[in-house]
Amino acid sequence: QMWLVESGGGSVPAGGSLRLSCVASEPHKPSHIVGWFRQAPGMERAFVANIRWSIGSTNYADSAKGRFTISRDEAENTVHLQMDNLRPEDTGVYYCATRSAGSIMDSDRHVYNYWGQGTQVTVST
């Protein structure tokens, strides 16, 4: 079973940037979709962005569009999330997740099969 490890979280002022990384234990299959989710205190885990491994097609939550960029590095089995112009409402634990197949337009966290441990992102006012 695949495991995922996130890194790159931290504490930044509003307007700052962070680059998160998600390393997989094995190469992603062409059908895989890899996503990022945020869980804020007292909130459900929410979709942020995802990417289709085979071709690199992407989908973003409305709140992430224009500010966040998801990308992949096949050689390193890694997905990145570049986060710019961070806002306090971006605060939360960011999780990387993989689903075996499906549509990048499906943002439901319940369809993802493998999850990392999360990395904390804190954006101060």
C-alpha cells in the first residue's frame, strides 16, 4: 500500500508564500489523481487542488485559483503545492492524498484511497 509524506508547512504572515511537497513511496500509476486537502480547526477536510498524474491536468478550489499551483515531478514521485498570497483563512493542516482513478472534477475527499500525515500551515494577520 502506498504511503505519502507531506512537508513544507510553516507559519507566515498574510501575503506570504509556502511550497508544500508530497513524496510517494512508489511511482504513481498513470490513472492516479493526487490531491491536496485542508482541514481547518473545527472544519471538515476540504478540497484545495488536484492533478492527474498521466497528463498533468489540474483542478482547483475556487479559493485557490490564481494563488495556488499544483505540479508533479515524476522522477521524484512528488507533487508540490505552491501557495502564494496566503490568507489567514488558508490556515489548517494540509494533507496529500491519492485516488486510483476517476475525474479531477470530483473533489470529494471520500474517493481518495491513500493519505499522508499532514503538514501544518499557519497564516497570521
